[in-house]
Amino acid sequence: MINTILRIFLALWVAGFLLISCAPLYADGGVGLLGFLTGAVLLVPWLIGVVILGVLIWLTNPRVLR
């Protein structure tokens, strides 16, 4: 159950980053300095979030005993 919630949250995290970082691109109709800075500033926290969520998903994945 927790694993599924974390997977959904990871998908939302990835999609949310794309929406937020590309918002200036859609608003201005072109790639400007603001769009570049927004994407660059948000990239590091986004990567940290992806790594943390990936580790949590791996840790909560049910193990199959053989």
C-alpha cells in the first residue's frame, strides 16, 4: 500500500516539475532567461526528491522469498 502511494507521488513529482519548470516557456512563448533560471533552480531539489522517493520505493517494495 505504501509502495503504491510512493509510486504515485513519484509520478506526480516528475509531472509537477515539468509543469512548473516549463511554465515560463508557455507564458512567454519562447525560451527566455526566466525559464532557464526557473528550470535550473528547481533541478537540484527535484533530483534530490527523485532519489529519496526512489530509495523509499525500493525499501518498501515487498520482498519475494525463494
